[in-house]
Amino acid sequence: MSKNLVIVESPSKSKTIEKYLGKDYTVLSSKGHVRDLSTKGKYGFGVDIENNFKPDYVTIKGKKKDIDSLKKEVKKSDHVFLATDPDREGEAISWHLYDVLNLKDSDYDRIVFNEITKPAIIESLKHPRKIDNNLVNSQETRRILDRIIGFRLSKLIQRKTDGSSAGRVQSVALKLIVDREREIQAFNKEEYYTISADFNNFTASLFNYDHKDIEIKTELEANNILNKLSNAFTIENVDKKSKNKKSKFPYTTSTLQQDASNKLSMSAKKTMSVAQKLYEGIDLGDETVGLISYMRTDSVRLSDEFVKSTFSYIETNYGKEYIGYVKKSNKTENVQDAHEAIRPTSIKRTPLSVKPYLTNDEYKLYKMIYFRALASLMNDAKTLNTTVILDNNNYQFKATGQIITFDGYLKVYSEYEDTKDIELPDFDKFKSNVVVSNNIEKKQHFTEPPSRYTEAKLIKEMEELGIGRPSTYAKTIDTIKSRGYVNMVDKKFEPTEIGFEITDKLQECFSHLINVKYTAKMEDDLDKIADGNAVWYEILKDFYDEFEPSVQEAFDKLPKKEAEKTGEDCPNCGSPLVIRSGRYGKFVACSNFPNCKYIKNEKKEETEICNCPNCDGKIIEKRSKRGKIFYGCNNYPKCNTAYWDKPTGELCPDCNSMLTIKKDKIKCSNCDYTK
């Protein structure tokens, strides 16, 4: 009989932890959430609005078997440790497990750990606590808010537009994208000119006239200036300054997603998926261990133990002069930030040493996380910055240079940061105070509109504005993409017609609620609940009393969008068939709904891609329940062969698996082979 039962969220995590704890512990997983709000009650919210928004929870479909299995283990165990993730969502999952497993306070303890390593797991057992109800209330309030806003606004959007959903955070993120697009559309470019002088080994640019800022609006102005200039420039001033160049903080969720997008071309969704695997545990042959700390965090804090071991590592491998210091953040960290920054669990597990056990994406992301954390604790780089001011007929030109005099943290981080030296001549050694230009030229420019958001820029903007939290960025972006509200053009968000339409309709009736300021305030309210400084149902009541009248008004005020007729009649009742929009795209249905619920089942002609490598069938283009295109065998369910990326029909020379096309690159669907 096992004396102790530990319950975590994921199966892969449970296997890793069980190896650490030994025979006195059984480690099982809940496989994520076990319960969610029901769809009973007013508008299907699953809450009793009149009774302080009391939630009604139901077991998630398919989870009864898992719960029953956990109940059996609970009966066989002396004590239960709830070890779900160290954030508000993890706290809520622990509370749901406590409730459905009928645990008593004497039966269980809550433990948290920021990394999946043996020392961290053992240490967590020394500091058990009970479930933090403030954190649970905060998370459940977020869930109820999202349910109320999502259900009511999505229903409104479906009736009044071609859209399929709206939400508390997604609609504000979409508004940012739409507002930026309108700025671009309204932008009027303006002409301007710059003038530069080329010398043998450097270039200087005009920036002042009579030591005051100068703007050159027309070609005529530029030509007039050129006519006043000679090739001889007087050295007016040479300024040399030594500066310290500091490394960046270790990664938070937001900065990791930004850098993964900019440097590795990984979407936020993929970044979090890869990071999850690195966190949960990698088989390194002689051990299975989590390579990084928890990847959902707002914090830049590093544990004293990690700092100490890293300082020792830096001294041994790079020298004492490279040891840095712990940077202090100006940000006030709240409960959500109680854990650490994203860092390697051991500085001794270098990227190169674990590379044989990682996929290409896992290696690239781990390497970036590793060197960011290492660099953050290394000494500043030192640079010599030179600025020279040249005068030509009272027009001042400037040239700047920078030389690295001590590489500091750049010793390990130069791959991720531009560190090119810009060297200027040693003007102190010039015999005269005059330098002669080889060429002076003007260049025409036009002012540029603000650029569209990339994933990285949108995440940065959301974080700075206080919209959403680390766990929501990737999901929010994925939602507005999958709903067809934006297109990705050159890796930038461009709103679709539907995206514009939804934003305009919501702003017409909900501008006081669907905006940056209100959404950020809501996040602050959730933080107050987590801190025990606000009552969760009072926050919900204040919100609902303002929100619901606006929804009622919007249903009355906004005209219903007429559905597009197909020209066919319903075979059941004879009414016209129309094109409707649902959660997973457009479909053809009867215009007499809800009296007639006919939906046309349109089977598309199968597009054969290639022969199936595992049977005598054909690989064809298919569509998942969520509307995503994939490629599978037409002999399904006898043959389960399927690919997300389009197969080429060729087999990998290394492992004999199918080669697929992704972003114009041919890659193996099973190994790291790239053609």
C-alpha cells in the first residue's frame, strides 16, 4: 500500500516526479482541469446570478474515468499532496480536486515547486500548506467573467455580424490591431531629406544648423544647403566616454514569447508548447529532469541558490572579472509573480550537453533561455563611445562610434545581440583640425506610417497595457487568428473585413467596457482578490450591473445582419437556404431557424495528395472539428496516418518517414532531417 499520493497536472510530469520520490509515493496526474462551469441557468452562464454568482460545476466530458481512478488511489493512501502548477490556475485545479475527491483538511496538503528536479520536489514536501482560497477566488472570478462576456457578446456578434465570437481580452487585442490599421490607412506620408558626408573610413550626418536642430522638407532646401558646403570640415569637438552596457533580465513569459518570435520565428503558441516540454521533463539517458523552471511568470527574480551556483560557474569558466550582480526590477511583483523568472534548472546543463536529447526546436529555445539567464548574472560589457562634431559653414555634422573594451556578458550573448564595433579614426592624431570629404550627398525619404503588429510587438503592447496575463497571450493570439479576424501578412497582423466589423459593432455599444483601460482595471481587480483585498462576488456584481444593460441595449439597437441566400430551398420546409457563420466557420442552413434546424452537409471532393506510406490508401486533405486543415489517410479509421503539414510523397532517407512541406522548407515528419 502506498502511504502518499501526489497529484500533478500532466502524465509526463508524474512519471518524472515518481522517479524522484521512491516507493513510498504514488504520483498520478489529473490530466489538466477536471471540472468546468456548467451551461445551466441564465444565458447558460453556469452561475446563480441572484445568489452571489455561485458557480455550478460539472465534470468535464471524458474526465469521470480519471476522477474515479484518483478516488480509488485516495482511499488507498494515507495522505494526498496536491501538486498542480504554481499559479492561480494551478491553485484552482487543486481546489477542484480537493472538492471532487471529497478530501478533508487533515487528508491533504498543497505543495508547489518552480522546477521539476529532485532537489526542488524534495524541498517542496518540507513546506506544505493548504489551498489558498484567495488565489482560487481570483482564478474562478476570471473564468466567470470570461464566461459571461464570451457567451453574451458571442451571441450578439453571431446575430449581428459575420463573426463567431468575442471575448474580454481577445476583443481588446483585436481593437489594438484594428486601431493600428486605421492609423496606417489615415497616414499621409511627408517628404524629407537627409544630407551626409562620406570620408575615407567614416560617415557623418547633418543634424544642426548654428547648433540648432534642422529639418529639410524639400529638395530645394537640400540643394541650397549643398551649395553652401565645401569639402573641408572643421573638427569642432571630439567626445569620448566609457559606458557600461548591461545585460537584460532573465526571461518572463512575455519576453520569452517576444524573443522566440523575433529570433527563432516561433509563434507564441508553439513557444509555450515547446517550453512546456522542457519544463515537464526530458529523458537525458541517465535521468529524466525538467530543464527549465516554470514558464508562466511575470517575475524576473532568480533564486539565491541559482545565483550562487551561476556565479561559481562564471568564475570557473570565464574568470572572476566576468561575475556580475543580481539586477533589481522596478516592477512591483504581485502574487502571480511569486515564482521565478524562466531559467535553466542547472547552469551546468549547457545547451550543447543536452542537445542530443532534444528536438531542434527544443534545443533552440533551451539555448536561448540558458544564455539569457547566464548573461543576466554576468558583468556589464564596457564600451568606449566616441562622438565627433564637424562644422562646415555653420552646418554641424555628427559621426558616432563604439568600441567594446570589455565583452562582459557579451562573451556568451553575442549571438542574440548586435555587438558590431563601429570604429572612428583617432582624431587626436590628426595633424590639422580639418578633414576632407570624398562626397557630400542628399537622400530623399518619406515618413513611414506606424508598422503593423507582429506577434512579438502585440504581446509587448498587451503586457505594457496590462491586458491579460502570461497564460493568456498565446491563447488570445491563436483565437483571433483561428476566428478569421486577422490575416498574417509578412508575419504581421492585418485585420480582415470581419475583424473591422466586429470591432466597430462592439465599440458602438461597449466602448466603455471593451477598451484598454477597463480591461487593465479588471486585471487589477483580480489581483486585489488574489491578495485578499476585494470580495470576488462584489467585483462580479459591479461588472454585471454595468455590462448586462449594455448588452440588452445592443441587441435592440444593432440591426440584424441579413444572411446571404444561396438560391436553394430547404428540403425540409421549403424556406430559402442561407449562409451562416458558426464557431468553426461558414455553413449552409435553413433561414427558418429555430423552427427548422436543417443544415446542409456539404461533402467536398477529396483532394488526393499522395500515397499513404503505411497502407494502400491515399493521403487526402481533411478538416478537423475545429476547422483546421490536416492531411490523413482515406482508409481511416483502419489507418490513422495523419500530418499537420502537407506531405510531399517522398520518404526521409534517415528514418523512412514522410517528408512534409512547412514554410517552403521540406522537413521530416518524424526526425530533424531537412532537405
